[in-house]
Amino acid sequence: MKNWSKIISAAAIATAMGASVASAQDCKPPHAFETVSAGKLTVALTNTAPYSLEKDGGIAGIDGDLVKRFAKENCLEITYEIFTYPGAVSAVQSRRADIAIGGFYRTAARAKVVALSTPVYLDQLSVTSTNGIDTVDGLLGKKVGTVEGYLWVQDMEKLYEGSKTYPSSLNLAQDLHAGRIEAALDGFGSAVIQNEGQNYKVHVLKPDPRIDATMNPSQTAFLLDKSNEGFVKAVDASLDVYRKNGAIAEALKAYGLDPSAADVGEARVIE
């Protein structure tokens, strides 16, 4: 009986392996391109939820889910390593990774060293408050804060006397929760994460020419190897499909972001 069990198990394993091989052989990629390692998609992952993160031994987040879809369609196995933002750029530039993900802004400086995919989604400017403020006028007279380095800092400082800047989104949220400021300006995704479980409302700040970032939100991109034209074309073609079939909007919604961020407009870079 014991021997028969072994035979049956071995047969089952062989059948499963055969099915797996057959499945791999049946996979027909829509694009032809080379990767750093044959049959694999090497990802430079930044742990920046909700854009990209490591979860259950794999990649996740908005960018992570889209990249998993791309890899599956192109019959590739994902391997990944976690990097800082500068480290991820360097990994792609030096061909240690095929793609870097994590809500990277499309900037002119990055475009000099790596290829930027077509825009993936917008990082919309949000306002977090207890009473759901969503207009520039609604913030007048309030104690307002934001994070250093954002595009809207100068506009904010002109409009809101005594406004504060913080070194990180975490520091910004901590002062908001402590009542030292009344409203926080931040990227929408970061605001959702930092205020999760708190009694605050996060809204996209409505377009207003007094804060340019509300009119022209930053676009994000995947970072790709400049020398791998076939791969860049494949990623861009897939992003076009994902935008048209709603996959990008679905990924945004799944992580608590407004699906309207999938409407990116014409591609541009931050100088």
C-alpha cells in the first residue's frame, strides 16, 4: 500500500510538472524583448506603499500589481530586490534590474539616465482635514502644512501665512493628529496611508490656478533601461492597454486612490 502511495504520488507530481511545463510552453507573449535574466523580469522595488511594497514574499501595490500583470502576460517570472529611490535608479541604469517601481515622478533629471515609461497615473495633491476641505479657499485662515520638496510648497507659502513644511509625510501627519496644524497637503496616496484608521477626510484639492500643482499634477512612470528599446516599447504598449481597459483605474481604486488619477493627459516631465 505504501509503495502504491509513492507510485501514485510520483505520478501525480509528474502529471503536475507536465501540466506546468505545458502551461509555460503554451504561454504566448504579445511582445518580444530581452531582459536582464532570460525568462525573468528583475524588479527594483522601493517600499513606498501604496505605490509599491513587498508583501507575502512578492511585490504588491499599485505599480506592483500592474507589473505582475505585465510579467504574466509576457510569460516572465518576477524576481525583485528592495532599493532606496536613488539605488533603484542606479540598478536600472547599470542593468542590474529591468524596471524600477514606486511612484517615480517623471523628471528631466531621471530622463537623462534611464528611460521613463509613458505616464502611469497622477500623484494628485490632496488635503487632509477633519471637515473635508477640498478647495484652496477652504484652507484660507487655517494652519496648513506640507512636506519639503513638493512642487506646491512655494504656492502654499504665498497663500497661507505661517504655513509649515516637514521632512516627511509621517512628520506631517503626526503634527496634524496632534492638532498643531488643521490641514495637511500631501500626495494622495501617501495621505491615505498616513491617515488610515484616523478620523480625517482625504480629498483631492480642486483645480485652482493659485496652486499650479492642482492644475498640473505630477505624473508617475516606471523606470526602464534606456538601451533596451524593445522592452520600453512593450511596457508602453501594455500601459496604453491597461489605461483603455480600466486596469490602472482598478489598481488605484484597490489601494484607496481616486480612479481619476488614471487620466494622465499629455506626457510631460518636471524640469
